Amino acid sequence: MGPNLRDPRRTSVTGTALLIIDLQNDFCPGGLLPVPQGDSVVPVINRYIEQVSAAGGAVYASRDWHPLNTKHFRAAGGPWPPHCVQGTGGAAFHPRLELPVDAIIITKGDNPRDDGYSAFDGTDADGRSLMASLRARGITRLLVGGLATDYCVRASALDARKHGFDTVLLLDAMRGIELKEGDVARALDAMLRAGARTATLESVPLELQ
């Protein structure tokens, strides 16, 4: 193992993980289901990756990985147009996202009967649930950012709180769809009411001490 690579099975030094939600091409401008200014969070997320990695924390990245035929899409009665279909360019992570080589990828939404909003519905490359992976690494705190605030970020953060994780919302690293006016505000309120806290690039170093 080279000097810059951490064993992905190793316990997190800080007990903290960065959880990046669905920063994929189809959710960014030019994609099939773009979040307004979704790509604006990429450089911010990259700075969080640097901070968390430097502190010895773990980096997780969830991805939608839908089959072509799924209840999630309108053709089968779901609410959304096709997006993040398995193996397509739209399902790839944003090209400027600088994931470390030992980032743990969590795949969700790959069951045609599952919407896959929450990263806690997903599994890693070994088929382990996100919960099992986090517990195995001794992680108790999650720094959460990505797309979209009012859907997959919300669902993931609420599940994180339900499972007892100290959950920190990275306010400068998330964007929402806002299908209905006030959706983002309502999502933030729900997460805060569930016990999540907030941070930004300026304050997150305190979380890593």
C-alpha cells in the first residue's frame, strides 16, 4: 500500500465521516434532473474532502444507480423522469469531484421497487449497508452535504439521526430542487427538529478536533 493510501477498513481517526449525497451529472446543470446551481457545491465539497481526509476521517459518497425500469420513474407511475440510470454518463459523479481513492461508494436506488432517497438504503461494494460500514469504522458523527437538500439529503440526514449519529448539515455544500416554494426551508426545519446541527467551511475544523 502506497504512503498516501489509507486502508478503507481502518477505523476513522476522528470518529467522523463526510457523507456526500448524489453529486452526479444528472443532478447538475445539463443533466436529466438538474438541481439549480447543483454544480456550485463541487468546489466546496472538495475542500471538505481535504479537511476530513487530513484529519483522518472517512469519506463516503452515495449515488443513485437506477435500473431503466423502476417505480421511481414516471413511466411506472413514479414522480421523476429517468435519471442516473445504471452505467450511463448521467449516473457518474461530477467530473470535478475529487473523491479520494479510498472513498467508500454507497449505491442506492438499484432495486426497481425502491426509490432510494436515503443513503442508508444503500450498500457498499461488498454489499454491506451504510449503517454496517459506519459502525465497523467507529464513526459516530456524519458531515452531510450534496444534492438535493429537500430529497436525498433530507432523507439521509433524518435516517442518520434516527440511528443515533451526530449529524452536521454542511449549509454551504448543498442545494435543493424546490419543486414547491418553501420545500428547502421545510426540509431544513425537519432535519434541525430531528436534532441535526449545522456547519460551514469556517466552523467545521472544530468538528474535526
